[in-house]
Amino acid sequence: MAAKRRKIFSVQLPAGEGITVKLRRANKKDKESLVSLYAEIYGADYPLEIIKEPSVLNKCLTSKHFFWPVMVHKGTIVGSVIFEWDDRQGLAKVFGAVIRPDWQGHDLMRKAIIAGLDYLAETGVPIDVIYATTRTVSPAPEKLVRRIGFKTLGIFPNVRKVKDFETHGLNVYFRKGSLEKRLKNPRLVPEIVDLYQIAKEVCELQDEPVVAPIELPQPEPRDLVFHLYRKPSLIKKAFDAAYDAGRIKYSFFPFHEPTVLLQSAEGDSEVFINHNTYDNYGTIVGLRTDRQDTTGFLHQTCEAAAQLGIKYIELLVSAFDPVKQRQALDAHFLPCAYFPAMKPVEGGKRMDYIVFSRSYETLDFTDIRLSGDATRFLDVFMKCWYWHMLKDEPSYTDWDALASPDFGQ
């Protein structure tokens, strides 16, 4: 049987004064031009493996789960943006948006993203939700995706390093009917409620959360010894075995595969981490442990991650699991984004998730340019930081005066 051919994609984008730019799908012949484009804009500092690693670049250009439109003028690639999706999760992401400075100011990136979204819809890709992360060194990226219909739903402090560590924003595009699939009335510990209330207003949600105060015993003061493994085949085998046995906790982190395995010396615990060694960004993809003290184990995991050189690490937690929310908070993770309808569950429904992060670098927001809802999410993040790091609940009146509407402008 002949292989199914991809639908041809070709769109003409107006670029002013009678000039048009062709938007087409990238192919293997574009590899050198793509690497040169990102190098031209970011120098040697661009951290994404899709550009750094030839094998990852090849995968993105050939995989059926990637769509890579490029803007071309007279045979030269002048802009690029990448779409990736997960059929099982009904979830996609848009990333790697870049355009040469001499082609900026013509609204080309917005038009390219809209054309990409239309293409995915026309080709029947089964997606309910699409997200993008935007740099905050300028307000332009967030404003661009908001004009398309993305909703601002959080911030990631110190998440990626280009020249310096940068804070990025979470922006989500909900296809028609996707929010109606949400499980209603999430169960949240008190520190998450303010985060939810912003998301509720932004997405026009109608349900109220169930506030679930949870208190857990203090973590055990115990040092764990971990063995480190980086062999991909070993890591995949261990992860698949634990996942199939139903023993993985915190097992949902789409678009990330484990690249590091930390195994306790006793063999009773394993942590699976995706580690980007270019900027030392990390995500906990899953963990298995027989220990009762999950909070202490999470904390020890973060200490081990720091020894690997990881500077920032993320964790996704269900908005319906207040015990895990409390475990993450007690392990010094802080909530920074609320993602409605992120994960599909039984009955055709979708579940909200909370993004927690822990940064090993000093938080510095002096160079960020936020506006609107992103500023509100930063305010909530800093209030939670104050509460947990200083072990003292701030006066909400004083905090509201400190975190003025102009904060971050």
C-alpha cells in the first residue's frame, strides 16, 4: 500500500508595497538555512534541541506529529514557526517563532500562526487545545498571540536561558467546545485559589473551586543517595515498566521524554527527568517511590537535580489532587500557571492542571515587560513565594499596594 501523502501547504502572505512572502512547509533541504536563521537571531544562545541536535531537527522535519511552516522570499527563509501535537492528549504547542529583523513589522508571524492553525483544522488533526510560551523581554510576543485568540494563563520565572535567564508566559488557544469538556469544581489548596480565579475570569469559567486545606507531616530530614543513568534505552525500559505497572506518580508531562534516571541506592525509588543540557531546564516526567514521605522525596529529588546542573525544574499536578498540590508546595515548588482542560480523561472530559516550578537562580524581574493578565499571574506567584519562602503570610492589603497594576511594565 502506498504511503499517504501529506497535504500540500502553500500560502502567500502580503508583506507591504506589493511584496509577498511564501509560507510553505519546511523540508530536509532547509536544514542548513534553518540553523543559520536561528543563529542569526540568537547567536549561539538558542537553547532548543530542535536546532542544536541534528537528529531532533530531522525528526521534526519528517514526523507526522510536527508541522513546520517557513516564510520564504526569493528562495531565502526569513521566518519560521513550529507546531507539534499529541493525538492521545488532543494537545498541541506552537514554538520556535522567529523572523529576521528586516521582515518584522508586516504582521507576518501572526498570519503564519493563523495559517498553521487553519491547516491543522483542515487536515483533521484531533486537537482541542493549543498552547504557546512567549518571551517577556518585550510585550510584543504575548500581544501577538492574544490577537489570535490565545488566553494568558501563567508565567514561568527564570524558565529558559538565551543570553540570560528569562521569564516566559503561558498562552493557550481553546478550540470551540474544548472548555465545555472541562471537569468542573477543581479541588484546590488555598494557595492555588487566586491563580484559579484569574484563569476563571480570563476563560469565562462558571464554576467555583472546592477549597481543600491539606496539612502533611514535616518531611523527614534524610539524605538519599541516587545513582545516575543517562542511557536512553535503559531509561525508557524502566519508565515503561513502572508506568505499565501503575506505579508512576506525577506521570503527565506532554512533549517531554525522560533523558535522566535517578535511582535510589536502595532501589525503592526512581525519578525520571527531562534535562535540556543547553540551558539546564528540567521537567519531572514521572517518579516511582515506595516511601511514605513523598514531600521529602520530592525535595531530595530537587537537590539531586541541582547537582546535575539543572537551574529550573517544572512539575505538573492535577487541579483535582490537593494532596499532591500540598506535597509540591511543601517541597518548595511554587504555582505559576493554571491550565484549564489540559488533559483528556474518561468520559470525553478534560482535566485542569497546575504548573509548579522551582528555580535555583535568584529571581530577577527587572527586564521583563508584562501587561494585563500576565502581570496578575506574577503578582500571585510572588505572593505565594513570600508566603512559603519566608514562612509568613503577607498582609493582602499591603501586598495589593506593593503589587500595583503597573508592576512589570
